[in-house]
Amino acid sequence: MCSWTSSESSASSVSSMKVTRPEVKLGKVLYSKSNAYSVLDFIGEGCFGKVAVCKNLDTSETVAIKILKNDPAAKQDTEKELSILKMVSVIDASSTNVVKFFEQFEHEGNICLVFEVLDCDLIHLLEERQPQPLSLDEIRVIAHQLLVALVTLKRIGILHTDIKPDNIMIVNRKEQPLMVKLIDFGNAILASKIKLGLEIQPVGYRAPEITLGLPYNENIDIWSVACIMAFLFLPGNLFAVNCEYQMLKHIICVLGQPEDRLLHAGKYTENYFTEDEEVGVSQYRLMTPEEFEAANNEKPKNPDACRDPPKSLEDMIELPTEGEIADGQLENRKAFLDLLKQMLHLDGNQRISASQALQHPFITMDQQAASDSSSPLINDMSLAERQIPSSDITTDFESNKSMLKRVHKFLRRLTTAFYRMATLLH
């Protein structure tokens, strides 16, 4: 079984960790008010503490327990995470694709958070599939579930802010190979408590409004999900993940430069851009590495290893000519590119929302039209679809769910038909 990972459990953070770890060993029994858990194994570790696989001695159920280190300095962060997890725990974890949180308790001064056990993260999934990346139909299934999770989080007023491949877990590779859940709410924030200028989101999956210091909303998570979709397709990170300057440079190469009005309003624009004396198309340009070092007293890191030079999104999601692949797959590729463009809009206020993305032709198009349905993972699409209630994206009409489902199915077919017609006319 692969590690139930955390945003702080990467190899780099583990290797550099110099903190006091919780004194919990194999075979130790941890007691909550209502349950007793025997520690079977440790599967994740970071500066937060450890993650242990445990057996509930009353029910024989296997769970994952995140054991937080006893650190007074982290008390406020722990309390914030607990408050958000309590909000998340009231939703249906199975149909909304978020990790199930059971309870929290204290063991010898260490806060323990009890979750369901999941299988492996998306990084591990891609490693298993090498050198073959996931097909667009497989990516569609995963994207659909992540968008449903974002719709749910928006409904309860939460921004995840830490969406990346190792925070998306496969539930069970054997029984549900494409069923995923979003984990780790340690960096989540309430929409009602958004503060301008916070350094949130992992580099490489960070929306430009965060980098530039602009006002933001839940659409920053949409940006991260788009990066996940590209990560699964390429396969590999769409933007640099080891340096914010390099990440921004890649964003400009792939998507173009943010408009001057955004750069002018950005709190941190001057950290990355300089105003040109010769005003042309834009009065701003990205600093050279030397200018960045002089302005920030920090040298940009080298671009990520083993990465091809960045190119436009159209070039990366290359559309083959008619006849090279089946018509259905060409349509699939066009729809994928179009959705990515809308999810990666440089202006967060103009970025497509999660509920809108769920109605995009790439997500709704008929699976039978795809040419690579022979993939061993595609058969799980129907399972994923069944566990995602349409009411999650149309909450205004919950009073008549039966009628809603029929209307939604009709609109889905109608949207696909119009999209295909537009493609043919184009």
C-alpha cells in the first residue's frame, strides 16, 4: 500500500526535517473517547509529525491517523485545521470526492486525526503507467471528480489551496482504479477569512493572482486542478515547481503575460516585473534573472531538471490533423484544450468556475464516442459517474431531483450535439 501522503511529506521535507517526532511506535495502542487503535505501520512523515496505519480494535476497520507533533507554535494552525475538518466531515465523502474524516483525539499531548485509508497518489499512478500517460477519457473521470469536490467546498465556504498530485489519492487501484479523493486540509482557508497577500498554494500549481498579490477567490483551486489535468496528460508538471520566478516565466511562455491592469494592481508585481521605458504592447516585462536577483536578493533556481523548454498550450496539447486519429478522439483533444484554456485564464475573475466546468463538453461528452475505450481503466467511468450526484452542481433545483436528472441528461446531449456541429462547421 502506498503512503497516505501530506502536503509536507515530500522527500525533501522529510530529509531536511529536524523536529521532535511523536513518540509513537509500532504496536502502540492509541485511545480516543470511543475507540482504540493499534498502530500497524507508518506511511507518511513530515514536519507536521507522522501518519500511521492503524486497526480499530472494536470494528477491525483499518484507518489512517495523522499524529501531529506537540508544538505550541503550531497550536493556531492545528485549531484551524480541526475547525475545517469538522466542516468537511458533515458532507458525504463518497459522493463529493473528499477524504472521510472520522474523529480527533489527543494522545500524550499529540493531536491525532483519524481518516479513511486510501491507496496511492497520482504520482504513484503515473509511475505505474510509465511510459504511457493517462488517456483523455481517464483524465476526464478524474477531472470530473475533482470539480465535484470543488463545487462542494465552495458550497461550504472552503478553499483547499494545496491541490497537487500528492494530495489526490486513488481510493483502491484494484476495485476502483479511477476513483479519487482530495486529501489534506491543513492549508485550507475559509472564504470568509481570505486575506490579500497570503503565500498559499504549492509552486507550480499556484494561480497568478496569488503570485502577483491580487484579490482572489475559490477559482485559485480551479487553476490547480487544470495543472493536475495537464500533469496527467503530458505527463509532468506544466509549470516549474522548484522556483516561483521560473514558474512565472513558464506561465508567460505557455499562456502569455497577464494584462497590464492586473500587473498594475498586483501587490507583488514589482518583485517579478519591471516597467519598460519604451512602452510597446505592454508597459511591463518580466525581469531577467539578473534583475530578479538584484531586486529580491535571491538568485532564481535553475529550471526543473528533465523538462523540455516551455511552449504554448496549443503546442503542448497538439491537435493532430484530420485522419491521423479517429474523429471522436480529435474532438476529445479539442474539447480538452478548450477547457484547459478556460481553467487557466490569467484573470481569476474571468476563469471558469467549477460548476461551469462540469457542464463543459470535455466533461459531458459521450464516452462511447471515444476511440480508446479499450483502456483497462475506462470501464470504471460508470462507477465514478454513479457516485457523483448531479444535484451537487445544480443545488438550486433540489426540490425535484427526478426531473432535474432528466433535464440534465437532455442538456448534456444537446450541449454535445451543438459542440460537434460547431466543430464540423469550423
